[in-house]
Amino acid sequence: MAVQKASWTKINDKVCCTCEYWNGERELQFLAGTRLNAILAQYNPQGRCSAKMNCLMSYSNPGAAYCPTYKRWHKLP
Ligand code: SF4
């Protein structure tokens, strides 16, 4: 089954898909080739957290705001 991706536009929010340790498939989406618009992030099947024993973590997990190991994804500005 192909991986399904969702568009996450709140790139400054602390959620798992903006964190370095989230291992789901994701890519940056630019509008008109210039402005960063969103992260296209895997949601089905869910990605996992490589900092937490590879546990399943939703791309939009709001618990990331309180996660002690959160680290902003290096590809984000
Ligand atoms: S659980 Fe924490 S360390 Fe893991 S991906 Fe989410 S925010 Fe990052």
C-alpha cells in the first residue's frame, strides 16, 4: 500500500512532523517554487519516533509541545 501524506501548514508549531526525530516520510512543499507552504507528512501508516523506541507517533501529535526530546527538523528554516 502506498504511503498517504497530509499537508501540515503550521510549520512553526511543535508537533511530531516538525521534529528531527520523527521518521515518517515527509517533504517540504514550496508555493511558486519559493515560499515554504507546508510539510507533506506521512499519516497512513503512521510515522514513528526514533527518540522514543520507535513508537508510533502521529505527524500532528500536539504532545510534542511538551516533549523533552523535541528538536526542530533541520530542514525547516
Ligand atoms: S515524540 Fe518527541 S522526540 Fe519524538 S518525534 Fe515527537 S516531538 Fe520529536
